[in-house]
Amino acid sequence: MKTRVVLFLLMSFTVYSCIGRVVIEKPGEFKITKEKFSFIQEYESPDNIQLSLGTVGGNIEVKGYEGNRVKVAFVVTKNNGEVIEMTLDELQKYAKFDIVKEGSKLSIQVKEILRRNMSVGFMVQTPLHTACILSTSGGNLSIEGLTGNQEMHTSGGNIDIESVSGNLNAHTSGGNINMEKLTGLSKVSTSGGNIDGESIRGDLFAETSGGNISLENHKGLAQVSTSGGNINLENMGGSVSAHTSGGNVYAKLKTISQKLDLETNGGFIQCELPSDIGMNLDLSGSEIETTLNNFQGTSKSDYISGQINGGGIPVRMNCPGGTIHLKFSKLSE
């Protein structure tokens, strides 16, 4: 069965609101509430929810919980951050939006704000097995405690993802991206912010045009690049490809599964690798500082090519304008 709200049309939804709400009688006459939300709607939800939320300026926050209903708190705010107290009927005077509920799919899309200096966002509690598509033109996005594939897009805000299992695709045009406790394939990008990740299991593709990238305790393939920032990789386990056009690269790997490729065109490289792994070294820089044991090949002050511990995993470092600092330690698990 399909239920739809378009502009001023409202059909069979349960609306939960605080006691004492009043109807707005004059345009621009708002009642400010101390609550973090304006009103709440709840929806019956079968397993494996497909949730789509979109707005033109507000924030969207989604958290998983052990329940069987989707609880959507609408957050209508003035530009000074004050939350406006209203009901769904009253919201129709100030925004154009669609609400569609069909089977396991729930879509709420705010398409236009009809009053200046207002925004509409969402705070949502949803069952743990929920796949989201979230989009906002200017606000922040946040997902926590979900299982399922996630899509997140914002034109100017930050993105936060925590305790999520499933594939992730996230992009922001101007904000930062923070990830923690993820499992699955992750593809993230930002045009101007930083990317931070901790405790990630699965392949990761991360790109920023102007910020820094920092990863810690990652297992899997990590392919990261930045046009102008630094790259910091701590306690990595797997394959790493890291490139920066103008910053430094710091890397500490506990294990290497397939390859290691580090490159900077404007900074230096500082790397620590397990001493008991066979590697094929290909290093070039203005200067190389390292101590090689059990090595066969060519070793010069600015170039090293050969095998260590009998050879094995390809290790490439390119630093044409700076120094490579390479250290071998007992790090492997």
C-alpha cells in the first residue's frame, strides 16, 4: 500500500507531538521549544528497511536501535539555531515535501523551503537492519549502528559514520569525513575537507582535494590520495596505496598482504615496516635514510632497488623532492 503526502495533502500517518503545541496563525510567528525536535512521526517497519531522506539545508542523523518502528523527528530551525515548535500540518505552510511509505521503503524528501532563514532536518531511530540514502544541500550527515548499504551526499557539511556493517558510499563537497568501526567496502571523498578513519575492516578508497587523511587500525586494501595535505597511516594491516601532491606521508604497517605504494611530490616519507617479511624494494628520493639487513640489490643514497629477506611483496616509495626515512621493526602479527 502506498501513502503519499504532497505539499498540502496529508494522508493516514500517525503524528506524535508534544503536549501544548499551538497552531501558527500568522506567517513568521513561531513558538520556540526547548526540545531538540519540532515533532515526531513513527512508521511500521518490516525487516531490512530502505530509508531515503533528503533536505535542502538541514542536518540528518540516523541511529539504529533494537526496535521495529522507524521514528522520525523533524527538526525545523531558524538560522540562529532555535528549534521551532510545530506539527506536520503547520510544516506544510513553510516547506514543500513528499512522504512515501511502500512496503519496506520509506522516503521523506524536503524539496523547497517556503520561508527565509529556516531549515528542516531529521533525527531518526530505525531498526538495525536499515539501508540509507541520505542527502542534504548544506547540512551535516550522521549514521550510527546500522547494518546495510549506505549512501551519503552533502554539498557543504561534514559526514560521520560509526559502527556500520555494509558497503558505504559517501561524498561531501566541502566538509570533513569521520569513520569509526566500519566493516565492508567504503568509498569516501571530499572536495576540501579532512578524512579520518579508525578500526575499519574492508577495502577503503578515500580521496580529498585539499585536506589531510588519517587512518588507524585498518585491515584490507587502503587506497588514499590528497592533492595538498598530509597522509598519516597508523597500525595498518593489508595493502596500501597512498599519494599526496604536496604533503608528507607517515605510514606504519603491522602486515603487508599484496603491495605498498607511497608517493609525495612535495614532502617527505616516513615509514615503518615489519622486519621479517620478504619484500621487493623500489625506493627513490632526494635522500634515503635506512638500515638494510639480509638485502640483495643496489643501494645508493637516493635510490634502492632489490630484495630483502629473499624478496616477495612489492614496496615502492617515490619522493623526488624530499627524504625517505625507512625503519624496519618487529611489527607483524
